[in-house]
Amino acid sequence: MTSQNRIVIVGAGFAGLQLARQLGHSKYEIYLVDKYNFHQFQPLFYQVATARLEPSSISFPLRKIFQHKENVHVRISEVQNIITDKKIVVTADEELVYDYLVLASGCTTNFFGNKAIEKYSFPMKSTIEAVALRNRILLNFEDAIYATGDDLKALMNIVVVGGGPTGVELAGSLSEMKKNILPKDYPDMDFSELNIYLLEGGPHTLGPMSKASQEKSKVYLERLGVIVMTNTLVENYDGRTIQLKGGGTIITNNVIWAAGVTGNIPTGFNTDVIERGNRLKVNRYNQVQGFDNVFALGDIALMETPKYPKGHPQLANVAINQAKLLATNLKASLHNGKWKEYEYKDPGSMATVGKRKAVVDLPWFSFQGRLAWFTWMFLHLMLILSVRNKLFIFINWAISYFTNDTTLRLILLPTKKQVELAEKVAEKNEQNKKET
């Protein structure tokens, strides 16, 4: 049986976590469901992938976060189906009945239907994927010691697809690794042959940002030695050769896919509420179209407003503020209070390319360079949840700043038992989906 005010939140990203925290100690009974037992700080995934930060620095155990909020119950499971007419969330382990349902499951990598690219490229949408990418990058150079000819060429070409903030930050970080770290780690190798490509389908890197930031980001990348190719689309990739649309190929064993995202919507919703980008259409209260007790927040929500007729940008700030407002509205419901509509106030956007190289767009002006870099670091550090993690990240950044090096280049591969366990869990989830 459900209590009178049970809220099930699907997803512990920025929106889901913020909502659960805001409703802690309230009269609502909260169930927070996520397939991982930790919250992930996505903006710094690329620093885990390039061995600048440890995964634990940007990952926060959910049960630790909610230790003192007795009305918040954490469930580590994967959502299989939503039965809206019965108000049930079906997970791999149980069925949760709800009064209110909040979908905050975020986005996953968009491979645009290309199964070959999905199979052979490396995405970076979770801490686990960032660690897998770190292993791949480090193992790549171990393999390069013994390779010759085309095998060596394929290992020494690293291709980042997608010129948004993730792609730009990752390409810049890899270039700094090439310049400052790899020659010291591998003194018997010639890293002048290491090529880092950044492929972008549009005419500019950092497409949503200002013209000044777009141009400066490209200048910074090229100064670092990145081969920036705009107006370039990937047609296929077979694990060895990238085929570019319109002709041209790149031989590489290393493709990092940062070219797009798609909403991670659980099954159970009709296509008439699903909009472009696989996002759920919501009103100004974040209610999914056709429902008064089902909400969508953050990346998965498409809210059309006069200022944003195509929906809001898929940014952490949007997700956090939508969650805060929904928490306020749900608390108001307990006292028959009036709900407020969501209105996004754009605080600006930013991206870092490398040491003392960043771009910042504020609503009234843009700036680049050293000040932008320190601004980027300060704001990201403030967003980190715990004081302990803030301290660890600051220390790592300080060491890296003064030494141009890190000590985190560990190759940690799963054991045979872990692989077998993961396969069994995947089989169980697949079976549950079929039964559902």
C-alpha cells in the first residue's frame, strides 16, 4: 500500500538529487531510484578520463547524502516500465506505487542509430564510462610501445567526435597530456606522431556559445596542437577506420563519441508526449503533457516558453532550478498553496580548453583566457557536494598547475568475476524487460 504522499523520483542526477534533498524532512515519503548507488558530477567526467581526478572525487554515495533524511529511501535498481494508469514504477527488483512520479533520468549518448559506431566508439556519460575510457587511453600507449606501421598509426590517432563543451574540454586535456606527461612517462617514444582530432559537424566549436568564444576556443585548441575539423560528419566506423561523409578516412583505434545526447525515457509513455531529442513535453510546472501527477525535470524535459520556444538548454543549472521550484510547489500543495511557473534566468555558460585557457559567456558580456579559466575552476569547485571532495579536487588541481603532472594514471581493469557478474545482471535486466 502507498502512503497518501509518496513521491517516486527516477534518476539521481542534478535534478533528481536536488529534488530529493529539498523534500528531505518534508511530509512526503520519497523513493529515489537509480541504477548506480552514487551521484555523478558530469562536468568533470573528462578529468577522470584523462587521469586528472579519481572517480571518487566526483562521485557521491547516495545513502551517505541522505543519512539524516529518514523520509528519503534509496533504491538501487533499473527502471523497466512505468504503468501510469495504475501509478506503478516497475524496476528490476520491485514495483513501487506512487502518488507523484518525477522523471529525472537525464540523457544517454546519441549514436544516431549507427550500431557500428555504438559498438566500437567510447562514450562518456557516466563515471564508469569515464573510467573505461581512462583505461583505454592508458592501455593505448602501452600497446604503442610494441606496434609498428599502420598498427602504430591507428594507436597514435585519437579522434574526439563532437565540438561541444565535452569534446572541446576532452581534446584540450588530451593535448596537454601529450605535451606535458606522456614524454616523461614514455621517454623511448616519439609523441610528435600522436595526433588528436576534434571533428564537429557544424561550422564552429562550442556552437551554442558566443562568436567570440567559438573563435577563441578554436584558436586555443589549435595552439595546443589539436587538429580541428569543422563541417565534418562521421558516416561510419568499423573499429579501425573512420569514414567521413563526403569522402575521407582516418585510421584510428580510438574514437571518443561526444556528438550528441538523447533523452533516457523509461518505457510506458505514448509517442504523442515525446518530442525531439527523445524528451518529454512538459508545461510550465514540469508536468508531463496529459498528467497532473507525473513530472519530468532537466535534460529529459522539453518546456516551450516565449523565451525558449525550442526548449531550455540541457544544462545542470536548468535541472537544479527546475527541481527547486518543483519542490517548492509540492510543499505548497500540502497547504493548498498556489503553484509558481518556471522561468529560466540564464546565468551564462563556460568551457575550459586547457591550462589558463577558457571561455565564459555571461548574459551581458564574454571574456576568455586566464580570468575565464579561474572563473571556471571556482564555479565548478563550488558545485561539488562535499567539503572533502572539494579539498581533494583543489589539491589535485594545484599539483597539476605547478607540476604539469598528476599521479593518478592507474589502469584498473575488471576481474573475470566482475565481468561474469555484469553479464548476469545484464541478462537478468533483459529478461525482465521482455517479461514486462
